[in-house]
Amino acid sequence: MTHHRLKMGTPESKAKYHNVAKDTLYDYRPTLDKDVVSTTKHISDAEDRLGQQMMQVRSDPICSSSGCGQFAHPTPPAGPPMDYPVPSYGADPDMAGTLNSLNISEKMNNHKLIMGTPESKAKYHVVSKDTLYNYSPALDKDVITTNKNIADAEDTLGKQMIQIESDPICSSAGCGGQYAHPTPPAGPPMDYPVPSYGKDPDMVGTLNSLSISEKMNNHKLIMGTPESKAKWHIVAKDTLYDYHPALDKDVITTNRNIDAAEDLLGK
């Protein structure tokens, strides 16, 4: 059927089907290099000390040679319904009213409102937005040096050298005449007589409730007297804590040196 004579074991067949790879005797357990031996020993010692394995000795992921089918993620559940028909009940009444108002306004002003077209965008284009301004530019080297020198001088002299408050233009005699503020207008009426209609009903009810509560609890509520203030006095408020103390000179110097280093290194 195949017109072929099977020959095996003859010198010719052995030469024809000779496996050249078998001519080399591979050493499948070679002597390990000194560094490899030391590294392996160190790993083993560390595993013994830590009580856990530090080298991966298993396949990751655990799959067969045919793939990872057995560990495939489950099919996700179907999402919410999509592309279903929605009945149309016409335009929204608010939108219809807005469009009607716009139509009336256009007729009243004899003007057609056009928005979103290339022509309208070009007409109302804000040119200043074409330039991206840098509102926090990096300071010039001379400015940084000047600021540092000012800060050093202020620390040494203990006073502020840059004016940060308003400086009115006044003579040496003061600011009394030419720059005096105008007399403010008279305020609302004050100290006028007010008729008395007796106690407020809410206050009367509150006082009555307080009297009933005192009788029920056999206790008289006393507030605002020297005795009650002494009884309920909060001792912690006797100490005025300074939450913003003046910094020590060494701290000020350290902060200045940190700023100088940051300016010099740029970080």
C-alpha cells in the first residue's frame, strides 16, 4: 500500500535516523558555583529564621500545559436591560414653554438668537483666553536673593522692613484736615419710648414651667450669683494658654536655613 520497505537496525538505517543531540553527554546535576551555594545557604537560613518560604517553587498560575481553563473567571451576570423601546409623550412642557418664550423674544427684538455655530463662536470669541498666563512664575535669582537678605535683616533687627499696610498721604502735622473722613450720616432713631404690654406669654409659660420643675425636684435653680459661679467655676479657664508663642531664635534660624537650602536646591 505504501510501497516502502521497513528497515531497522542496519548501519544504513542507524546512520539515516541518527539523533545528533545524543552525541553530547549533558551533565544534569553539575557542581554548583561557589556564589550559588552561598546564596542558597543564606536563603535557607533566612527561611528557617523567618519561618516562611522565600522562593517560588510552584507553577504560577496553577494550570495545565493546555491552559488555565479550570481557573477561568465565572461569566459575569447580565447587566441591566439596554436598548429597550421607550414611549414618546412629546416635548417636555418646560422645554416647550422656554422655546415659545424664546420665539416671542426674538420677534419682539427683531433678532434671531444663534449659538454654537462657527460664525457665532468666531463673533463672540474671547481673545484673552488664547494666551495661557502663568500666574505663579518662578522667581528670578536676584529676587530670591533679595527676599533672603530682607528676611535675614528682619531677623537680625527684629522688625519688619517692607510696608504692607496703607500709608496715607499726610503732612508731618497729621491727617486732620485735607484727608479727614466725611461725617457719617445719622444712625437710626434711638432711646425712644416703647409702650409696655406686660410680660411676653412665652416667658410667662417658661417661668411657670421652671417653678413647677423646682417643686417637683425639691431644688431651687440659682444662676448668676457669686455662690453659683464659685460652685460651677471651671478651673481650666483660669489659665490663658498661648497657642501662638513667639518662636525661639534657634528655630527662626533653622527655618531660614531650610528656606535657603530649598531655594538653592530648587526642591
